[in-house]
Amino acid sequence: MLNAYHRLPPALKGLLLMLAATAAFASMHAAIRHASTGLHPFEIAFFRNFFMLILLLPVLQRVGFSVLRTQRLGLYALRGALNTVAMLSFFFALSITPLVQVTALGFSAPLFATLGAALILGEVVRMRRWMAMIVGFAGTLVILRPGLVEIDTGSMLVLFSSAMWALALLCIKKLSATESSVAITAYMAIFMAPMTLVAAIPFWQWPTLDQYAALGLIAFLGTIAQTCMNQALHEADASTVLPVDFAKLIWTTALGYLLFAEIPDGWTYVGGAMIFGAATYIGIRESRLKQKDTAQD
């Protein structure tokens, strides 16, 4: 079976890996939702980072702990703080909001990142991407329908999480100019584990064996999802694999219905499609501009 996979064209490999990543992300979100019925979301976030740190130790041992030497510890700490706030907000939203709605609004992170790149980093964002951002943010209004229905806390937490994650992405962008991907990933866990522990302590209760199994599953699914997504982007262009990310809505619809009897309204899908389409266009556009700049160098 592995031999058959290796013989596939890179584009098809990328599509299959991205599809696997969406299934793993959706399953992780469902597992977080399930675990939050017995544990506080902040405690779940801590164990997510704690297990991630444990999984990273063999990698650091193999490549050498010298990879952690840096002169940008302050920026790493800022990234960790932003990422922590984003994760805590997102995990709490998962505990109180339908899975599909969280997923649909979560597509807004690239919109906030593009806006932040223009306003904070001074990057040039041309008319096409501004128009895409307008369409995307209009999609959030379609889902929320302010003035027509009461805006729930979970939805606002997802948007806040997306904005914080977007700021963290800007930090990662600055770090990636001088730091290795291993160091960036390792420092994320190094800072986020104690930060999420501080947030979890007021709500602490020792997990049962079944809950430890669920927490381990969350960490495993998150690792699989990130690995598949990164490899998908390595195998194929962003323009090929990013559209597959919409499958998250399909997976979360099925899991939400089967596990939690959630039936979202049609506005969630309309708004989610608008946000996703805008975010995907921005991602593809930025990828092509980078390729063009590289070709000119």
C-alpha cells in the first residue's frame, strides 16, 4: 500500500494528505468537545501542550538541543502568549458552540493575518486581496447576523481566537527569517505548556484513566493533522491543496450530528463558504506572489 502511495503524482499525494489533515483536525475538535464535558477546556489545552512537549523531546534529542540557542527569546515568548490566548479561547468555544459554527468562523484566521500584515508589518496588500477580505468578513456577518439573532459568546471567542492566532502567525513569519522550524515548534510547546498550566490551575481536577486516554487522543490527532498538512504543502502547491480544507465543514457536520445531535442552520454554510473562499483566495494569491518573487531573484 505504501508503495502504491509513493507512485502517486505529487499533486494527488498533496490532496490526499490535506484530506487526511482535515479529518484529523475535525476529529480532534470533536474529541475536545467530548472531553470538555468532564474537564475544563483550559485543562485540556494544558495537556495538549504537555503531551506535545513530550512528543518533541525525542526530536530535540535527535537534532541536538543546541537548536534552541537563540537571540530572539522575547519574540518567542510573545508568540507563545498570543498562541496561548488563541488556544484557550478556541478550546472554550468548542465546549459551548456547535462544531460546524466554530469551524466556519475559524476559517477567518488568514483574513486577520493578511490585515495584520498590512497594518503592522507594512506589507503591500493590493485591491484583489482587500476585496477578498471584505467578502470574508461579510461571511462572518452572515453567520452571526447581528441585530437579527443574539450573538453567542462562543462565536465571539472563535473570532477573537482567530485574531490572536493571526498575530502569532506574524511572529512566526518574523522568526522564520532566522530560526529553524524545529526551534519554532519546540519553543511553542516550551512556552505554552506552563502558560496554559497557569490558566488551568483554578479549574484543576485530576483526569480519570478514560479522560487521560481522550487527552492522549487529542494530542495524537493534533500531531497527525499538523504533520499531514505540512507534508501536503510540501508535496503540492497551496493552490492545489488549500481548497480541500473546506472538507472540515463536511467532517464537523457529520461528527456534530452523530456525536452531539447538532444540526446547524443554512446560514452557517453560506457564511462559512464566503469566509473559506476569501481565505483560500488570499492563500493562493500570496503563494503565487512568493513564487513570482522567487523566480525574479
